[in-house]
Amino acid sequence: MKATIVMLSFALIAMILAGPADAQVRDETILTYKVLSEEWHDLIAGVLDLTEAEAEGFWPIYEEYSTVKGALWNERIDVIKMFLTGYDTMGAEVARGLLGASFEIDSKMVALERAYADRFDDVLPPAKVVRLFQAENKLETMMSMEIAKDVPLAKK
């Protein structure tokens, strides 16, 4: 997941460069990503409190999961960049297309999480699998909230 956070940090810089004049990334957003990128792995490890045997089975699957999830976050950031790039001139058809792309990414994300929940069940007790997804959800919600603060609503 570290790669995802680093990618999001670069995406934020791209948002500054590509977005409309009034879409600025705040220092708080950059700080949030910096802290999360440096501590994501440790936060997940701390929440799960894995035994040595659990860790041996979990981390390879989690790294694989993080890579795939990072690609989906790349898609999400691409949609945000397209929105920001066309913010001042975007027509209804393009706006609706971006919304559809966003829904598609959400569907892929849920499918990924369901598939990997089953794989995590093979190496962790159910309560730890639930805790993993709760922790991921909280961390991703924090990231999404920061992005939302910096991306303006679509024009009327």
C-alpha cells in the first residue's frame, strides 16, 4: 500500500499542475499523504497484531493486493485529473462519462476486496480480516476526504 500512497502524492502534484486555478492542494493534504505513506504498513501491522506464522502468510498476499489496489487508485486519480483538466470547459457528456468511470472503478474495488477477503481468510482468523478491511477503509477515507477538500464540485 506504500506504493499507492506514494502514487497518490505524485497525483496530488499533478492535480496542482493540471487543475483549474482555484483547485489548490493544501498543505494539510500533502501532510496527510506524507504521514500515511510513511506509516501505512506499520498502521496495518499494529492493527492486526500478527503472530509470526500469520505474518508469513499475510504479507505476501497483502503486497499483491496492494499492487492491484494501487492500479485501481491510479485509475481513480486519472479520472480526477481528467475532471480537473476539463473543469472550465467540460460538457454534460464528458461529465457523465467521468461519473460512469468512477462507478466502474468502485465496482472493481469492491470485487477486488471480496476476492482478497477470501484469500486473507486462508491465513488469518476472521476477526483480523474484518479488522484489516476496517483499518484500510478508515485510512482510505482519510485520503479521500483530503482529496475531496481540494477538488471543486462540478460547475452547474
